[in-house]
Amino acid sequence: MEKHNTEKPFKCSVCSWFFQESYELESHMAMHAPTSVDKKRRCTICGTRTVNLDKHMKIHTVKRPFQCTFCNGNFVNQHQLKKHVAMHVESKFYECSVCKEKFLHSDYLKQHIKIHTNESRIDCNICNKSFLRDEELNSHMKSHTGERPYACEFCGKAFLSSYHLKRHMKSHTGEKEFLCSVCQKAFYRAEHVKRHMMTHTGEKPYGCAICPEAFIRSEHLKRHMMKHHSSLLGHECTICHEVFHQANDLDVHMQVHNATDLSK
């Protein structure tokens, strides 16, 4: 008798692999049907192409009774509306009084504050970043070792965590579940919708500290700084990206990484 897998209840009918989530099985099945990419159907509302159009259409047909007073976007529940409104009103963000980092939810801020109070603080011995849990530190250490244990079965690209792999898989299935409430454009990730919303609100949160220029994306600001203000920039560590004002301070800092390499 075949043993029932309670932790991974979704079984592939072709190779008998088990999966924890139904969407993981759906993505896996594409491996057995190389032409499945040609079977994607296009949504007539937002243009998304997906193998499961019926599931995707629920994004458009579900009732959205909660309306944003800024852009008239509609949402399924108050929680979604609250997160959305935070993108319009800067004061709605929860700001850390120590380092000024901002969070969408008070719970995230409370978790972050523990770093400054040294509560359950665990330091990385390479770059001195602090973490609240062992699993967070273990995940972070992979950024130094180059370890990426979660590989995509379609294209071979590897990731630090299963979360990032699952997010990447949507690029193969064509599923774009995050919808702009203003223009109905669909995206793979929630953060992409948030960034896209700035094109409607005109918000440019990344301002240059030297000139009046401002940008939607941090990488655009960094590119601007390198192009126009490179002589004023500090010296950045290529391993952990800590920045130093003096070149000799960077040289001293690099000895930490060199000593770590020698001890391996």
C-alpha cells in the first residue's frame, strides 16, 4: 500500500513527487509538458498570460467594498486598504526613533526596535549585522558563503530561501496576482505594485542629499550619485557594503574579512 504523505499532500501523477502547496504542483507539472507555455491564456482585462486563467480572473471579479479616498482604488478588506493608504500618506508609516527606518505596520517596528535594545541580539561575525533569531542569522550567512540551496527546476536559478524561489516560480507560470487599483496593471510581487503606485502619486522617496534630484528607486539614486557626485562619496566595502569616509578605515575593516577567510 502506498504511504500517504500528510506534510506534502499534493502528488504529481507522472513522477509521484509530493508537494506542500497546490500551486507548487501546478508549476511542477509544466516540467512534464514542455509546450505548456504555449497554452497560456491572456486576461482581457489586464493582459496577464497564465495557464490558470479561471483562478486569475478572481482577482478582477472579487468584491472590493473598501475604497481609498486618495485614488478611489477598491480593496477586498480593511487590512488591504490600510496597507495601500500608507503608500499615499507618509505620516502613516511607523518610524524607528533611533535609525529612522520606516515600516508599514507597528508589529514590524516593534520587532525592529529589539535590535537597538540588544534584546536577543545575535551578531554576524563577518559584517556585524544583528539578528533576533538564529534562523535569521543562518539565512544571512548564506550571503557571505554564496550558498543558494533552493534551485528552480525550470531554469536552474538558485535562491537563498524557499520564499524567494516560490516568488521566482511565478515568472514561469505567468501568474501576476498583485493588481494596481488605479490602472489595473498586474505584477508578480506586492513591492512592485507599491513602487508602481508612485508613478500615480508622484512620490519619489529617494532624494539626493547633495542636489534637489529625487528618484522612485534606490538603485536610480545610487547611479545618480556615482555619475554626478562620485568625488563626494565614501569608500564602500565590496563584501558587506559598509561605507567608510577614509580609505585607510576601509583597509582596516577589510582585515576582518581577510582574517575570517584565513580561519576557514
